[in-house]
Amino acid sequence: MTSHAFDGSRRHLLAAVGCTTLLVACGGGSDDAVVVPAVAPTLTISSSAGALAGAVFTVRFEFSASVAAFPTGSLAFALQGGRQVAGSFKSLSATVFTVEIEPNTQSSGNVLLTVPAGAFADATGKASNTVPYSFAQAYNTVLPDTEPRVEIKSALSGDATGPFTLNISFNLDVGDSFALADLKVTGATASALTKVSGTAYTVLLTPLTGTGLAIVELLQGSVTAVSSGVVNGRSWAFGFWYRT
């Protein structure tokens, strides 16, 4: 019995010595700091325009972690099929930035935005993106003057955190043809449609609980111009991001 007890203690002692040796071998027993290589954040690009843009829309850049300040004051990107609205680049947080893009007039196709390699780095400035990021937005700005067009805006300067008013303006008088049911809304609820004039309306939007991108879409064929009797031949969309 004594022999077994000694053997057991010896095994525990050897195990303890083995663990200590392992810690020393791995650096666990020293004061050396573990160096973690810097890693560039990843980037997600999205648009407020929905499937098809017909006017100015917002592009959102959302990084997976904080980024270093951009050398030129804004994120560098190449653009085809449109132009950046001057002074529209905004920082909403250390990870979220937006810019407004205007598609080419009387044209259709895709706005292509590309953030090149090396355009941004992690918060320390040590690790830059090694791959480019691209985003495409379909657009169509070719429309006859007799067809109703709409501009949808809000006073939001960042993500929506509660109910807010949406302003809807038509280029032509649409009489009483516009109703709340003509709006397809995802990510929010619409209520309190108010007619200001034949060309101007307001709607109260309430975002859902959580975070995401909400889209408000005026459906194709939903409004009619009083002067021409022509309906809108395409849909129009407005998007906003919410955090509630």
C-alpha cells in the first residue's frame, strides 16, 4: 500500500513538473508580452437607393472595427456612372461613414464605386486593406417630363433612433392619387400621411426595434400626373439605417 501511495505522489509530482516545463517552453512563465499582429478591418458597402436609383442616394461604409483617420479627410474611392456630391462625406462614428452620390443625368446603367487596396488601415495605422472593395448600384435617370417623379428626403443626419418625418415631393401635381398604401415599407412602419399640396406630402416613419437598413418604396404605377394623365412608370425608393 505504501508503494502505491508513493507511486501516486510521484505521478502527481511528475505531472506538475511537466506542466511547469510546458509553461516555460510556451513563454507562460516569463514576463514577455504576446505580440498580436495588426489586422485591417473589413468593409461593408451599402446603398439607400434600393434596387434602382433615380436621383441622389447615400452610400454607407461600415467597417468591422475602428479605422485610422483618412489622410485626405475622406475615404478614397473611384467612381464610375456618377459623381460625389461636394461636401457630403460624413463620419457617423469610428466605424461608419456615408457619402452622397448623384448618378449621371438622362442616363441608365450602374454606378460603380471601388475602394482601392491601401485606402484605409486599422486604428493603429499599421495594417492596411490589401484587397479592393467594390459596390454597384443600378440607376435610371431617363424620364419624360410628363411622368411623375418623386424626391424623398428626411432631416436625418445619422441612423434613425425613433420616429421621424419623411418629406415626399413630386415634380408634377398628382392630385389625390397618392395614398399611404402606395408605399411599400420594409424595416419600419409608415403612418400619418399628410397632404401639404398637390406635389408635397409628409409621412411619419417608425423604425423597427433593432438595427438594419429600412427601405421606403413608392410603387410603380401608383400616382398619376393631373396635367398629363401619365402614371409613374417606375418605382422610387428611399433608404435609411436605424438603431433602436
